[in-house]
Amino acid sequence: MKITIIGAGLGGLTAGLALLKKGFDVTILEQAAELKEIGAGVQLGPNATGVLFRLGLGDALESIASEPAGKRVRLWNTGQIWPLFDLGTVSREAYGYPYLTVHRADLLQVLADGVRRLKGDAIRLSVKVGGLTQHAGGVSVQTGSGESIESDLVIGADGVHSRIREALFGPDAPRYSGVMAWRGVVEASSLPEHMREPYGSNWVGPGAHVVQYPLRNGELVNFVGAVEGNRWDVESWSEKGSHEECLNDFKGWHDDVHTLIKAIKTPFKWVLKVRDPMPKWSRDRVTLLGDACHPTLPFLAQGAAMAIEDGYMLARALEKYSDTPTLAFERYEEARKERTARVVLGSAANTKRFHNPALANAEGAADYVSREWNEARVKERYEWLFKYDIDAVEL
């Protein structure tokens, strides 16, 4: 069976690798000229690393990742620290797999190398998809250069602005979330020693929050700063901002936050928009995965994990129902919809939790943090994610 995947992001590459391992003939079309990301980190909980280890990428993944010892909540102005949850060996013992933080470009390379080991020419770069046509025998994908690529099935893994989703279901209607975000990567060597500790931190404050965590075995530190307010409307990861703008958005915040911002080579900014969960992801011989069908705000650190899980589960479904791919798509959707929708809702809820007005002063913050980030509440929000056994899900 010939399968064309549109998009060589994390979900598309995971799907491609999983399908190749099961004997399918896969071609992945990517419009970019090279696989790279402008400075961006990604958190991989044990549910995501479990998929990548199953696909034989464990050693390669660990060689390029950081493994934080834990995650902390920190107060925006005083820097006061509360434990969020332990990671490191705790994650391996409790969930069977590590919690890792990686540079997205490094992770893309590990996945692409895995794909190419199985099929050297599987990934085609600089190919822009213009449209697709379904017919009795399969699907024709038209490229911008006028080429027509024939396949039995097509998987749209082309992200939040998915052309495949639009071709199947029409234009979407995103809404402003009320939040814009800054991001950048910092050379750890440029930071004071206490800021190079192997921990992830969620700085929380009224109307804004900051996430930082190590990358590349501690060589880099990832920065994401989310701010409420309608001052930006470009939903892109590659729009450059200025240090002055970013510093102003975090005026009055702790010196460590300002030190991080000043050390970013180029701060990028993007607006965060929300989309309603889709009632259907597939149409005949075409289906969607990842941000193409369930884009989420980044505040549960599970967007990449959901795309990775999608790719693996889709391969499982197609292997089981290879004679009836439309049934495979149905089973795949049934297996994924509730979980991904819960992530979308949980991410939105964390926006309010991270930005609560009770965090404005130390006294109110102490009560709020002890209530919202006590062990029982944290387990309620994260255990169901981390304990997920993707091979045990019925299809």
C-alpha cells in the first residue's frame, strides 16, 4: 500500500517511521527546503518518549536531549520556588520512560534519520502541495510544480494551517485566545550558575507566565513567555520581535526572567489561537493528525506528544485493518479523539491557572499555589497523560 504523508513535522515523521516499520510504502512531502526549526524547544513526557523508544529511537533521542531532575513553580516577582513534580529517575521508575526536553530541530533530525534508514528517498523536500483529488483507486496529490503523485492513502500532517484539512472540510475559524507568546533559545554558558541547574521552571504571575527548561544536555535553555493582551495577530513561529518589547511585557518580574530575555539572540513572537475540536478527521482515503486536526495551546506541554501518539496509533490501525483503510481511519479517530480533546481543554485551563490574579502578591500566591499545585491536584492533571500505554489501547 502506498501512503503519502503531507508534512515532515514531528507527527508526520513519526507516522512515516511507524508505517515503514510495518511494511507500508511511504512518501513524505515537505514544502520546506530543509528540515529545521527556528530556535524552539519541546517537552516530551514519558507517554511521548515511550512511543519513540518503541520505534527504536531511544539511544539517539537520549544523546541529543536533556533529562530534567524535576519541574518547579516559581513566583513571578520574588522567585519563590515550589516543587511541581520530580522527573529524572522518578519518571523512568513510575512510567517506564524518561521525561526529556529537546531542541525541536534535533528531534526532527532523529526522526528523519530513522525514516531514511528504512527508505532513503522517503522524504521529499521543497514540494508544495497544491491540492488533492480522491478517486475509486486512491488519491492524486497535485504539487505546485504540476506533478501528480498517486497513492492509496493520504495523511495530512501539515500543521495548524493545514491545506489538507481545508481541502477536506473547508476553512477553519480560529479565535484569539487572549494570549500572545514570546520564545527563544539561550546559550546556557551565558547564564549565571544557578540558572543552569537541570530543572524546568514555570514562572507564574498575574496575566503572564514564563516556562524555561534545559536543552542539548544543558548546553541551551529554552524560553517561552506568554502574555495576555491583544497586541499581535500573526499566527507564525518565525515573526521577530525585540528585546525591548519582551522586557516590557515582563516589567517588574524577577531578575532571572530579565536575564533570560536579554540573553536570547532573537526573540520571536506569535499569537495563540484556539479552534474547536473537530467532529471528524477523515474523509474516504484521507485523514489528519496532530495540529492539523487538534491544535492545542502549549500550556500542558503535550502538543508534540499528541502528534507523536497520533502517528504511532494511525500505523497500528492501518496494520490491523489494512484491507479496509476507511475502517482503519474510523478506529484511529475513535482511539484518539477523547484524549486529544482532553489535552486541548486542559491546556486552556492552565492558561487561567498560570495567570491567576491571586498570584499578584506573595501571601495570596502561597495559598493559591498550595491549593492548585499540591500533589493530588498535580497527579489529577498529569498522571493520566504519563501512564498512557499506547499499545494497550483497543482498536
